[in-house]
Amino acid sequence: MPRSPKICSPYLPGLVSREAPAARSSDQVATDERIDNIRVLPLRSPSHVSSHGGAISQRAAVERMKLWENGRHLRVKFLDGIPEVQSKVAAIAKEWEAVANLTLDFVTSGPAEIRISFAEQGFCWSTVGTDALTVAADAATMNYGWLEPTTSLREYQRVVRHEFGHALGMIHEHQNPAALGQIPWDKEKVYAYYAQQGWSRDDTDSNIFQVYSEDSTNHTTFDPTSIMEYAIPDALTVGSYSIGWNTTFSPTDIEFMRRQYPKASPGLLELTIGGARTNADLSTGGEIDTYHFEVAAAATHIMSTEGPSDTVLTLHGPNDPGAVLAWDDDHGKGLNGRIVRKLSPGSYWLSVRHKNPAATGSYTIGVKKQG
Ligand SMILES: [Zn+2]
């Protein structure tokens, strides 16, 4: 039996609810932070049923994420710990800035979105993405329970890259729905193995065997080389199958996080009803552009994309950026989206993505009253 691995504790909000229920739901917090944390993805359908300006049809899949707003400066604060260990953690955490369009600002006082403690010995864990906002302001959102000044650099890299992956919205790779059936677990041996470090069968179920639902993923295929994968010793699987400790970002980790936090995204832009169309680019694979407009008086509005790209247009609101009112793929000019809908007074948001998550291209967007 190999040395007992050091892994994330069962405390992962969203998976195991040891905490008191948050005042706002974790989904609500996520969509308040970033409107496309609930994403409507068009599904291939043999009969192209008309959803012209209509509500969500069966042809859509909804994906729920816990991502921070793209371009965000996240404040990170140490609640305890010794300076030497803190500075090692900070240096490795900041590697994520080269991958994702986020800035980690280490602060020593005042509020912080990510709060790091070293107090809970023996456990390393982090909340996932915006779930950090559901944690009491004086409590930790991340813990490193075995990092010492003498711990190897490799171990620092492995756990800090992994825990900050959680903090930026990533889940465990073996709990990616695409991992289901990919790992030939010998379940009784796995229970016995983790029981040695104090895990109940429930703990093991929720951390090892339970996969997330299809609507929350890191990647569309299982990536055993992900920094978000645990080591899997051969002794815990049937036949010959093992995964070593991953200490570096895999190419898929980098590609996934670049898509979620694209450097070229313009941020939230304002649209004027009846104004000139706005020229824009989806310049990075997976980029999602978001727009806001205000409706002063109830009227039927036409919202559309135009141009050479196969865009998907999603309408959110009223007054709730996480609410999806309608989406459209191809009812506009060319392969563009067009939504016609009576809107009551309030705030609305439009998000634009390319139908093909790897593709880029230009488009224009506009909103006007009908007639
Ligand atoms: Zn983890």
C-alpha cells in the first residue's frame, strides 16, 4: 500500500453541505457575479423546431458554473501562517494569472474574496469559485494543512496549483461527468484505503465516486493529467490502472481556463435601444461577450447579431442576470441569432458566443423596438 495520499477534505461546498445554508443560494451568488455562469447551450436536433423569440426549448442544455467575472481582481488574504510559507503559496498561486484573465491581489487587511488558513492540520481544501462568497467573511475559504517551510517545492506546486484551480472554479477531474466509467475502481479497497485517514464511506463516496451532474464540467473528455486529478494507486483499481500525482497544469487545464477567462474579452458593454449596431469580435475560443440595456417602457424588442460568424444569442433578465429569458441560434441573418420579445421595463442582458466553442469571428449586435 502506498503512503497515504494527502488530498482535499470532504469540505467542498456544493458537494457536501456541512455548512449552514447560505442566505443566497450558491447558484444565485454565481449568476450575480457573472451572468454566463448559467449557460444555455444549443443541442443538435434533427428537426429544427422554431424557437423564434420563444422560451427555452428542449433543444438546450444548461451548464452551471461558479466562475468569477472575467478580468476580475480577486483579493487574497492570509488569516494565519508564517511569512515564509505564505510567500511560497502566493508565488505559485500567481502562476494562474498567466493562464486565466484574473489578477490575484494579495492583501494584508480589509475584505478579501479568498481567505487562506493553515489552521486545519492534515487537510488541504478550497471552496469552488464564487462559492467563496457564501462563506462567512471572517472564515477561511481555503486551507493548507501540511505545508511547512521544509515541504518540497514539488508538493507546494501540486497542492497550491490544485487548490487555486478550485478557487477559480474547477472541480475534481475524476468527478467530471466525463470520468464516469473511465476509472476501474476496486470500490471496497478504496473505502478501506481512505478509512485509514479517517474518511467514512460517505466521505469517500462524495470525494471519489460521486461525479457532478452533466451541467458542471471542466472538460468534455476525461483528462487524467489534469492538476485537478488525484493520484490513483494501482492497488485501488481492477487490473492495471494508475494515475500519478499531477504537479503541473495539463494542456487541457490551460485550454479550459483560457476559454473561461479569455484575455481578449471586452467585459460588460452597454447597448442603446435603437442606436447604431455595435461591432465586436469573438477573438478567443470560448469567448462570451456580455451586453446590458435598460427598457424604460414595455414594448416588443428585436435583438439580433449579424455578420459572418455562427453566433448564439442569449437574453437574460429582467433585473436578474442569471435568469435566461430566451436564446436563439440561427433565426437571424446568415447563421446569427435573432430574438423578438415583448419586454417589460427593467434591466436586461445579452450574451453572445460562437456556436463552435473553438471558433473565433466578428459580428455586430443591436437592439431596437419593433415597428
Ligand atoms: Zn481538490
